[in-house]
Amino acid sequence: MGCTCSQPSRRSPRKLQTSCEQDEVFTNSSQLAKVPLQDPSSRQVSPQEAIQARMKRPEGSALSQVYQKHIQKEKNLMLELKITTLQQENEDLHFRAQNRAAMARQLWEDLLLGLEETQDCTSRRSSSRRRSR
């Protein structure tokens, strides 16, 4: 692509060269900007796809590491939350088991006491029947 400067006679050669270089840079960058618009296979990408594409590039490896660390931190937080929840459930079940064991002991003692009273009552009746005969 050639220079499109319209007033070469008034400018010094150095200024002319700088002006032409700027025109070429502008022309090239505007053409590069149009390429994705003309490409029928180009499409909008989601932010997640853009991040994944960057991570695949060599300069994206640092981004990839940061992203992976972020994901790992999130997983760790979720696991810590699950651990806390399970510990609380475990303590609750342990408490319930202790209460039920205490209740079972109390019922067993009440049953034994009731049996003893029943036996005492039966033995008194049988001894009183023997005496009355």
C-alpha cells in the first residue's frame, strides 16, 4: 500500500515519512478490524469461551493458573462447608443416640422394678392363701 499524503512539497522528508507511516498504520489497523466482520465463520463468543481460549495461548498460562487456583479455592470452600455440615449432623446423631440409650436404660429399670413388684405381689398373695387354708 502506498502513501496517500496529498501535500508532499510543504513537509520535510522526515515529517512526510512519519505522516505516511501513520497513514499506513491506520489503514492496516482498520483493515484488520474489518476482517472479523467479513469472516462468515466469526461469531460472538461467551466470556467463558474467551477465557478458555486465552488460557490455551502461551501468554494465557498465567491466567490459566490463576483461574485453576480460583476454581480449587471454590471447591475447597464447598468441601469445608460439607465437612462442617456433616460434623454437625454427626454431633446431633451422637446426642440423640445418648438420649435414646438413657431412655432405654430407664425403661429397662422401670420394667425390672415392675417385674419385682409383680413378683412381690404374687408371692404375698400365695403366702396369704397358704395361711388362710
